[in-house]
Amino acid sequence: MLVVVNKFFLAKHFDGVVLWPFVVVRREELKNDPVFMNHERIHLKQQIEMLIIFFFIWYFFEYFIRLIKYRDPYKAYNKICFEREAYANEKQMDYLSKRKFWSFLKYM
């Protein structure tokens, strides 16, 4: 995992994004936030499982479906199965060592 700090790369409402193998964060101190970094590591694992490109296809497809359903960008983002898995488990520092393949499907 390569962590890059760049406040100009991200939209205002985002503190980080994973573009395998990079984690881009808005602020230097986020690199030392264990919960935040665990959330991003979960996304790294999801991207690897889906051969990266399929992760992004699924992610954006699901986002647009949820955006149509909820008519709220923030709610649509929070309902994406990848985000639901990451938020639900970000405080469990051993989650990735126990996580089963394609666990995000439980959050559909």
C-alpha cells in the first residue's frame, strides 16, 4: 500500500480514495488514523478481489442505481455495498485477517 497526500486530487467531501495500489489522502494526519486506514485497506482488498477494473465498474453502477433510488448523493454513496462493508468493519483491526472472499456481497 502506497499512501499519497494530495488535497487537490480529491473532491471536497472526500478524505481519501483508493486507486490500487495507492491510497490518496487529503491530510497528512490521516495516515496515522488506524480506523481510517483500515477502512481504506478494506477497499484495497475489495479491489484486488474484483481485479480492480470490475470493482470500479460495479462501484459506479451501484452508485448510480442508488442515486436514482434515493435522489441523494450522500445516501447513495453510503448504501454502496463496498462502503457498507468498510464502514461496518473499519474499527475491527483484525477484520482483514478473518474476512472471507467477496464478503461485500453480505452488504447488498
